[in-house]
Amino acid sequence: MGRFNVSMFEYCKIVLEKLSFNRLLFKKEYRKSLRFLEDPEDQTRFRRWARQRFGRTAARRTDVNSVLDATDAKSYSPKSYSR
């Protein structure tokens, strides 16, 4: 049985796509994804991708952007994540 070789960045995108129907799950998974993405460049790319992907429609823009804005305002670096 083969396994798919997916980068953490791509995996985070897939998960966020699947949870975009629920604001609370979306918020939780978005924050978790930022913690798992250790490279600051990947974190920036992920934030940019999320805004482009989920900020498209007016109905969803307010909800999703409020989550993104609130999360981006706080520092979610790997250093602040305790395991």
C-alpha cells in the first residue's frame, strides 16, 4: 500500500478546505496549521492562500476575514506552541 507524499503546507490547505463550512472548526484548524508550519515563509504563504481562497464571496468574507484577522493579530509561532 502506497502512501501519498504531501507536504505539511498542502495538508493544512486540504484540511482547511474541508472545514470551511464551520466557523469554529475553521478557526481552530487555521490556528493549528500556523503552529504546525514551522517555516515563517510557509506561514506567510498559508495566510495569503487562506485570504485569497476564502475571502472571495461577500457572504463568507466577513466571517472568514474576522477569523483570519483575529488569528493573524496574535502570534502563532512554533515557539509559542507547547507540546
